[in-house]
Amino acid sequence: MNKIILSADSTCDLDAELVERYAVNLLPLQVNLGGKVYKDGVDITPDLIYETYQKERILPKTSATNPAEYMEYFKKWTDEGYEVIHLSLGSGLSSTYRNACLAAEELGNVYVIDSGNLSTGMGLLVIETAERIASGIDAAQIKEEITELKSHVHASFVIDNLTYLYEGGRCSALAAIGANLLNIKPCIEVDNTDGKMNVGKKYRGSLGKVLKRYTLEKLGSYENLNLNRVFITHSGTDSENIEMIKQLIEENYNFKEILITRAGCTISSHCGPNTVGVLFMTK
């Protein structure tokens, strides 16, 4: 039996402790900010993105890893006789999945999974993959099982302010001004077939009150929650809000783990600070 290497695009937003716990190899996406190219999570942080936006009113652009780069990345393992399972950013958001597949076809022994998601929605599937590797399931079967699990991942975020979405060309000036003036905080829902982001419910009120309603409504929408773990993922926000959400979840649900992570550059540059999501799976 070949040893299996677990790999994922950096957009899965798992923190260093989880990356180590589950032996995940991260491939950083490239982030272009002000003409300089950075590696996501390596030499650029969301706080640098916010700082640059405040000073220069520019936001970064992310670029997908190309097939040749994936080839070089995977080859160091396949040359040693390992199999590789790689989870990519949702195919509706980036060409990373297609590019990784091209490299996999060339090399063999590489199993690429379209996560159909982003951030810790993707991270949930990375952890599910790690658990299957640890239990000795073969790579082809893992790919099949994880692909089927995509529809069980529920990822969404509440956005405090539409400025970043507007500046990034993702909503009109009128919509941004109207929402900000009326204190509307939209819920962005991730389509778990391909990772595209859609506007869901539009909440109104202070961020703390909105996050309380959002958390209870989202988790309360399903009777078949997978109680192994839930993520609270944020792009930099008041710790009181995070603690409030954690307490709400503890009081109402029996999750084995409540994991709190900071969103990486992709979510942060699209949605801006004070974006908060509760991400979980159903059975």
C-alpha cells in the first residue's frame, strides 16, 4: 500500500495547529498587491491587505497555480512512489482545480478533488480526507467519498460592510451605499457544487445582534447536523463577538469541537474586516 500525501490549496484557511495535526501540505495561491506578487499565508496577511487598502485604495488579485507549477509540486512525492490527494479551491471560483487535474493526468497517482468550496468549508473536507487516510482507506475510494460529501458542507459568512465587495467589482455603488446607510449586513452563502458565492438573507442591525440571529438560524435550519466539528471563521473581528458565537453554539449544540480560525487572504480581500462565518457539515 502506497503512503498517501494530503495536500490542499492554501485557501482552506486551516491554522498552523490544524495543519500540523492533520499533516496537510499547503500550496499557497499567488496574491498580487500593488504590482508585487506574494504567496498566500507565507509572506502576506489579511492585515497587510487592509493596511494597503486604507492607504492606497487598492485590493489584491489572486492568481491560480498553473499546471507546470502543480507538476513540480506533486512530482517531489510521486517520484518517491507516494500517492497524492489534493483538494482545490472550488472550480467556480478559480482554475486551480482544472490546472491541478492537468498535472495529475500527466503524472499519475495524483487524485484531485474539487472542494466546491472555500475557506474552512474546504477545510472541513480536508479534515475528512485526513481521517480517511489515517484509517487506511485507499486514495481512489477517498476521492469518491469526499466528492460525495461536498453537498453536506454548509459555508456562509455575514459581511459587516459592503465596501470591499464594491471595490472588488462585486456589487454596485448604489447597493453598497444603500446597505451601509441602512446598516444591512448580507449573508454570503457558498454554493457547495462549485464554491461560487451568492447573496442570501440580508440582516439589519448591529453586528453582534446580527451574528447571534445568523448563528442560531443557520444551525437551526438542519436536524441532521454532523456534530464532529464546527468552524467559526472570521476575517479579523472583535473577540467578544467570536466568544458570543462560541457560547451560543455550546449552549445549544453538542459539537465535539468548536474550531476558531482566521480567514486567509482570499475571503479577507473579497469581504473585508469583520466578516464572520459559521461553517459545518450535515450527515
